[in-house]
Amino acid sequence: MSIALRAEKLNKYFHEPEEFHVLFDISFSVNKGEFVSVIGKSGCGKSTLLYLLSTLDTDYEGKIFINDRLLTGESQNSLARFRNENIGFVFQFHFLLPEFTVRENVMLPALKLGKLSRQEIEEQAMEKLRQLQMDAFANKLSSKLSGGQQQRVAIARALINNPTIIMADEPTGNLDSVNTGLVFDIFKELSHQKGITVLTVTHDLDFAKNADRVIEMVDGKIKD
């Protein structure tokens, strides 16, 4: 089993208003195609850890590898391109642009990457929307969708560049139990059938316990 992500002795400090040690010697790895949930109480450091692993925060000690590539120390431009090509993000708040249609929202990361023609990107967007059973809403403004529908569109957007890893921060935090179950099923299918690694941070223990593996954090450390 090949390793998709590896963290070695990650330490994180906040410096304002005074120095505070947030993460302590975090080391673990996630296999390709594995669905892992990180749980823990508010303030335990789980979202901070996700931001480090996503390369959005580069102010840390230790090393982060994704797909056998050491990302620690790379330039911001290099990391931005790596993220766009390799990591799909899903957040608690979907961050869809309300004045854009569903299809236009899904297309945005691929347009930014600029590897395909607009027509090819449109076709990819429709394929991802079909995968999530949202293709019938392609021409609808994203602001006109329900919360569960918007989150499915956000997942389609996260998939548009065919990432190897999905990173999700409280992806079901605003959803009812039916839509939470839908999102879980989507992540399970992506990991087990498509081979995409899924790493979620969640408060929802029912959601977490059905993942392939649960990592519990307490006070900035991984609980043994």
C-alpha cells in the first residue's frame, strides 16, 4: 500500500498575543485510497493540523510529504500550484460564488489551473456533477440550492482537477443527518472505488467512526 501523505514531528506555535504551542510532535501517515477522520474537542488542534497538511500554513516545524514529495520549504507559488493539481478542499461553509451557476462554480479551479480548454473543463464539470447527481442543477445559481445540494456542488468543485487527496474541514457541520449520510457515502465511494485519499476533520463522531480509520487528537497531540 503506497503512502499518500506523511507528517513527521510537526510542531506549531501561535505567536500572538503571546507564544502558544498548539501542535506537539505530530507524526502519522495516510495510505492512498484511505478514508481517515480526525476527531477531537474544539481547540485540540485538528483544524490547525489540516491547514498545515494542506500547505495553506507553512509556519511550522517538521516535515510534510504528499505523494512522496517533500513540500516543507517550497515556495508559495510552487505550493499553490501543487495544491491546485493534487488537493481538493471541502469546508463547512461551501464558499460557492452566489452569482455563478453550479457549473461555473465547479469549473473555477480548473480554469485557474489552465491545463484544459474551456470546453474540456465544461465537460469535466458536468462529469463531476453527474457523479454527485447534481447535473440537473448545472445552470441554476448556486445561491438557489439547499445546504446539502451546495455541499455536493462544493465536492464536485473539489474533484474537478482530479486530485489525489480530498481534505475536508467539518464538511457536514451545517448539514442535517440525511445530507450528512450522503456526504459520507460520497467520500467512501471516492476513496474505495476511485482510490482518492480522504482526510476529514470532524466533530461528528457518528460520521467519523464509519471511516476506515479514526485519529483522535487531545491537546495538540495524537492520542495513542
